[in-house]
Amino acid sequence: AKAAGRRQWRHYRPALQTGMVERHELNEHLDSAIAESAFQLYYQPIVDLRSGDLVAFEALVRWPHDRRGMVLPDEFIALAEESGQIVPLGAWVLERAAQEVAAWHAASSAARTAAGRPPLRVNVNVSARQFRDAGFVDVVRRALAATGIDPHTLVLELTESVLMRRDDRIHADMATLSGLGVGIAIDDFGTGYSSLSYLREFPISLLKIDKSFIDGLGHSPQQYALVEGITRIADTLGVQVIAEGIEHPDQRDLLAAMGCPLGQGYLFAHPMDSPDARALVRRTSYE
Ligand code: C2E
Ligand code: CA
Ligand code: CA
Ligand code: CA
């Protein structure tokens, strides 16, 4: 059923080629979808590459649409950013993800503590526009307050486009968030205007190496050296690395051997819906 679901999503993509009318229509649909909280979050496991332990999930938004089927974020996030709709949509995502991590903790924290493992975390994607919105820090505070979760179990994934702006408020907001205990990850590291100096300049706790670097690990000595170098430097600075888009066991083995602590990708699991994620949390907490 899962595989069929994925095929169907892909099948619907061509329908979303956006001309002006389409775009207008999509914006209106987005508005009502936001008003009705008609989105869904899927969750993809992030694992400890040595032990295989589940350490976190990344929350990934989906839009179940009556005519278009399950619409993937690549089809509407950019549009929502342009129109500003990402602000209410992103607030919903944060609140929903915080509720979900609260449910995982209720199901697993005692067992995980007994096993000496930290509580599960949730990683939430935050777009540049959303982060720059003046109300963003309050949205995070509200999500924390509404759910009572330990702020350390919430990680915000930001892309380099946020960090590129040398803006005082961005520095201040990052300091506030990190002061609350919230983790900050650089997403898609290596694809944009990547700079290791971001790791010095901002309170970064995690760095996600983009899939394009992981793809070439096995056959490109240059890619291998790059990933290993980034991992080493990050480790020295106390920043944890997550390798994204791991699809093959040999990639996992190379990464584990070079000391990359965390990984994510289809090799371990595809993004799954909330009931499946909860079932996985229960299964892995009582082993
Ligand atoms: P991302 O943050 O880089 O998320 C990783 C994407 O790679 C996800 O696609 C995930 O399903 C996919 N992926 C994971 N493992 C593998 C793998 O092994 N192989 C391959 N080929 N792909 C893999 P998805 O869910 O379609 O999301 C696409 C992008 O949409 C995300 O890229 C993120 O930039 C954005 N996005 C998703 N949810 C949100 C959200 O709630 N807010 C914002 N602002 N952006 C979001
Ligand atoms: Ca991400
Ligand atoms: Ca990414
Ligand atoms: Ca990406």
C-alpha cells in the first residue's frame, strides 16, 4: 500500500505545472488547507550509524488533496514561501511536530532512560521566510509551552539562505532559541553558500550533509575526503553530523567507519505517517 502511495504521488506531479491560473488556484487551495489544518506530517527516522538506534525523526509535510492526491512539499513550499503562506503553515507544522514528540516521549521515555538512551527528538524544517518573520520565536515558545516537551528534543533545520544574511535580529533570535535549549541544524550542507564559518558564527548543534555528497561516497575519493573532513571539523566544534539520503549499506559502512555519528535515508526507512512512527517508537523502546 505504501509503495502504491508513493507511485501515486509521483503520478500527480505533472498536474502541478504551475501557470498563472494554476498558481492562483493553488494559493487559494493552500489558504483553505491552512485554515482547515488539512496537512499531514510524515516522519523519517534518523539513526545512530554505529548501533542502528533510532535517535530522532525529521517531520516532512504532505498535503492530501482531493483531486491531486498526496502532494509533496516540493510542489507547494516554494509557492507558500513566495506568498507568505509559509508563516501560518510553518506554525502549524511546529505545533503538530511538538505534539507528536510529546506522544513519543509518553510511549518511550521511561524505557529509553532505563536503557541509557536520550529522549527522541524531532527535526522540523523552517524556511528562510518563516524564520525571518518577527513572530517566529513566539511560535516556537508557544509550541513548547502547549506541549510541555523538553526544548532539547526540538531541532530546527535551517538552510544556508537564513545564515547568509548578516542580520542582527537573526543572530539574536538564534541566541534566544538556543538559550531555550532548542537545537539548530544546518540543512542540505554543501549545496548552497556553504561555509564552515557558520559553525563558529551561529549556535549550530547539527549539520546535515546533503545527499549529493553521500551519493558519490563509494566511487569518488574527493567526495569521501570532503565528507570525512566536514565530519572531523564538525566533531572538533561539538557539532553532530547527519548524513542525508543514505540508500546503500556500503554508504552507511563508510560513514560509520569515518566516524559520522548519524544518518538518514531510504536504507533505514522512508518517511512514514504518524501511526507508523508511533508503532516504530514502541517497537524500538522495548527491545
Ligand atoms: P529536505 O529537508 O532536504 O528533506 C529530505 C527529503 O529527501 C525528503 O523529501 C525525504 O523524503 C527525501 N529523502 C529522504 N531519504 C532519502 C533517500 O534515501 N533518497 C532520496 N532520493 N530521497 C530521500 P520530501 O519529504 O519530499 O521533502 C522535500 C523538501 O521539502 C525537504 O527537503 C524540505 O526542504 C521541504 N520540506 C518538507 N517539509 C517541510 C516543512 O514542514 N517546512 C518547510 N519549510 N519545508 C519542508
Ligand atoms: Ca530537512
Ligand atoms: Ca536536507
Ligand atoms: Ca533538500
